[in-house]
Amino acid sequence: MGEAETPSFEMTWSSTTSSGYCSQEDSDSELEQYFTARTSLVRRPRRDQDEAVERETPDLSQAETEQKIKDYNGQINSNLFMSLNKDGSYTGFIKVQLKLVRPVSVPSSKKPPSLQDARRGTGRSTAVKRRTSFYLPKDAIKHLHVLSRTRAREVIEALLRKFMVVDDPRKFALFERTERHGQVYLRKLSDDEQPLKLRLLAGPSEKALSFVLKENDSGEVNWDAFSMPELHNFLRILQREEEEHLRQILQKYSRCRQKIQEALHACPLG
């Protein structure tokens, strides 16, 4: 995106959960415990995979877009209005809720980004050798000022850049959340979908549409998206899981063998 297309951010936090910090270089054991406790590298089949299914959105004429924006602005109870530009594009705000369960990585040479840092637009370091992992506040809410042509992938990249997160953007995904008949539905947006256009078409209702940033947990692991320390850590986890599975199998057959031998000794001769 060019400078004019770079999303601007107004941040509000909806949680007072404190962030936890640890050095990836100095706390390998803590990271191993975290990954071992919360995730297994052996993929289990899931009934519901989060697949990026692009929604069919109608192409609005200039007059239709102008009317939609007028209707939208008339329904909101804040100053987060949409504005139509002369070239037919429009700008407005989208709200993104963060639901990240894993820590993110920032340069360890820098302090974790504060709310003021994010508002000032502090960029992330280009050359990072050491990383610090920390937890973003759970259920944090961000209001982003974006263009109608801003894509979902650009929204993710801009969010990470504002918070100096150095993790690969492919580790994250933007989801569309809707509520219908008491049920909640999540749909992963494709990279090229335009969140502000979806917001305009759905109207301002949070039940009709809201956006959530989550980990990109697809059926396959994208190992290229991980750093060398993370990959070495996963190898250690695999080794421990393999040893534990072998131990359980050996114990199972040992118990079975013992019961058979006990049954043989209990049988009367002849």
C-alpha cells in the first residue's frame, strides 16, 4: 500500500489482562513447556476446518455506494463515519478483536510496544537476531481507519507492524464473525478480500458482522513460517512425544503379557 493507503489506527483495550514476557533465547524450557502443554505436533483430524472461502460481494455503482454510506452513517452512534472519495473509493473504520492464545515475538532490543507507541506508528525492526515473546492483551479491541480497497492481508501486516511483531504474517488470519439465530459463525477471509467493503454491505451491526484476528490454524503446518529456534524446539517436542508414546505402548504390552502369564499359572495342570 502507498502512504495514502496505509491504515491508521485508533486503539482501545477491552481487557486489563497483563502481558507475560520471556526471552526466547534464555527461556527455552519455558517455551517448551508452553508448547507441550497447549499443542501437539501430531495433527488430529478436525471436523470443522477454518477455510478461506471468499464471499460473493456485489459491485456497487457510484450512486449505490453513496446511498449505502449515507444509510450506514445514519445508523451509527459514534463519529466513526465512512467518507466517499472523488475516485469512487471510500474510507472508514473497522473494529478488530484480537483472540490470540499464543505469544507473539518482538525484538528483544526494544521494549514491548505500548498503546502510545502504536499510536505514534513506531515501525518494527528490520534486522532481528533475538526475540522476546509476550502475550497481547486478551480480547483487545482495535479500530482501524482503512480504505475500501485495503485487503485483509494488508490489515494483518499493518497490525503486526504497529505492534513491532516480527512473526510471519502467514501465522495469522482475519476472520469474519456473524451471529444468526443464536449461533456464532466464523469464516476466514481470503488475502484479497476487502474488510471495509464487507462492513459497508453488512451495516454497522456487530451481530451482522465483526472481525477477529486469530492464529492461522489450518490443517497443514507451514513450517517455513517458523524461525530456527522454534523449529529446533519443535524437534525436541517431537522427540519427547515419540518417547512417551513408545513408553505407553511398551507398558501396555507388558501388562497384557503379565496377565496372560498369571492366567497360565492359575490354570490347573491336566
